[in-house]
Amino acid sequence: MAYVKWSLDTLEKFCADVFETFGFSDEESRKINDVLLTADLYGIESHGMQRMVRYHKGIEKGQIHLDAKPEVVFETPVSAVVDGHSGMGQLIGIFAMNKAIEKAESAGIGIVSVRNSNHYGIAGYYAQMASKRGLIGLSCTNSEAIMVPTFGREAMIGTNPIAIAAPAEPYPFLFDASTSVVTRGKLEMYNKMGKPLPEGWALDETGAPSTEAPRVLANIVGKKGGGIMPLGGSTEELGSHKGYGNGLIAELFSSILSLGVTSDQCCTFPDKTGICHGFAAINPAAFGDADAIRDHFSEYLRKLRESQKAEGAERIYTHGEKEIFAEADRRENGIPVNDGTMIELKNLCDYLNLEFAAYFPGYELPEDFAGFAGNY
């Protein structure tokens, strides 16, 4: 399916009305929108507009509790455990990272572990919250089991991303990656486009490599076995054990420290997902001159970008650069949205009694849209 571009203002208006129709306040909707559309601005399509249908499903099933408020249930000067009471993941994530930042600014470090939340969007958003305050930020989360451990054929770990952000010039550092080869959202995008998965992404129910997105997704939903490979693939020779281990590190800071639900149990309950998160903020001033530390890091990143390039390569990037370039382009030229996602947004408008054409004037749905269910 093709793509169509929309301005940020158009998508912000649409998202705001949808989340307010769901029952969130204006301020809550603004926070959710910011996390969601930051992903699209950065070019992380898997966690942007195309996630709206999944949030709708979570609310409809009663797994996302609209009136829930995050609660601090354990606290020290440098740490806290937050119970999200199954509220909206973005709202819980912002609350928890603000708590970590507050502690880091007063005590030098803040670590917050969260239980009973929901999908919170891109991990990098929360790491950047700290970076924008001059701190080093870390964010990680567990999720529904979708990663198959090395030598296994049963999904036992989530995609469990880890993000780290730090101040630097002229581009702040931002590393944000799943510990599986790809995220579930990438499988959903290939499913929408009707394209085979690249080799080395997924396993079928027997533990054998598969390029069939519908089959792999159906197996995940039906708990029939198989799933996504760890970062590094399915063999130790290519480093599978490293992605597997990093996934467990994300689990440690999210579900283990919070005494929450581990990935193998996430999304198995009728009234919650149980997803857990981990957050940390570190004040560079705890190690000396914060400005000098930032300048030192900036200089090393500059040397990396200017180091010798491979034959045929145009440039070397440091983490976070591509997101900055993508955001600038999309603010000026529009955000591309897949036709499959547009169909889902039309279905969402029909369900909420919102006028699809008023938000997306002139857009014509594909002729075969009636037979496309997308992620509904």
C-alpha cells in the first residue's frame, strides 16, 4: 500500500479529538499525542499513528483504565517504585521519569521502576526528557512475550527496548533500540504492506526461520510458538545471546525491581496488560564539571562522524542525528502515513462517530479498503 503525507497540525488535531473522545482530559491528550507523534516525526512509524488502533483495543477490552493515576508505593531519596494501576502508558511514563529527574537533580541519581502500566510508546522519549534537562537519561520496558530466547522456539521475552540519551553539541545523543531484531510494530507494517519479512527477523511455531508476517503475528496472538529473534539472530555465532541478555537487563530494571509482571505473563490477563518500565536519570554534575563532560562527549561524537568512511558510504552518523534530520523534514514536508493505517483511522472514526473527511479532506480510501481489517 502507498503513503500519504499530512501536516503535524492535522495529525495533532485528529489525535487530540480521538483521545478526548476516549475520555482523557485535554492535558492528558496533549501528553499522549506528544509521545505518539514524536515517533512519527522521528521516522519510527511502528510506534506512531499506527499504534492508535492498539490503544483503542486496550481501552475497549478494559486493559487500559482511563481514570487510573500512577502511585508511588515505595521511595528513597534516589529511588522509587510506581504502580500505574493499568493507566495509559505514556502518562505513567512521563510521571515516572519526572520523578527520576527530580531525584537526580537533588541527589545526583534517580532510578524509578514501574509496574502495572501499558505500552508507553518509544523508550527514547523518556530518556530525552532527562537529556533536555542536562542529565543522562535511561528508559526501558518489558512487553508481551514476542522474543524467542537463543536455542528456543517459544516466545518468553518482550522486545524490551533500552534507550539512553545524553546532552551533546550540535546533536544530542539518543540511542533507542529493541533488544529483539525488530519490534512487533515492524511486523504489523509488513503485514499491512503485504510484503514478506526480511530473512533473519522471525521464527515460526517450530523455531524455524519464517518470512510470513501473517503467520508469525497469528502465532504470537494465539500463543502457538515462534516469534521474533533476539538482536543478533537465532545463533550464537551472530550474537543471538547478546540480544537475549540485553532483553533480560530491561526486564531486571522494569518488572523485577518493581515486583511486577514479567514478559511471559504480560497481556495474559482480562483486565490489564501488566507491562512494566524502568527509568533512570543521572546528573553529570555528580562527576564534576557538567559542561566539561558534555563538551568532552561532543568532541568524541564529532570525531566519530568525521572518521574514515567505508568505500561507497556517504557519512557516519551518531545516534540521534537521523531523528533530528527526519523531524526537520517532516515538520516542513509532512508526515507519511500508510494507506493501511489510514483505513484503521477511518474505522476508528466510524466507531467514535467522528467525521473522517473533516480531518483528512480530499483523501480517498483504496478501492479494496473494505476487505482490509488492518490491526482491527
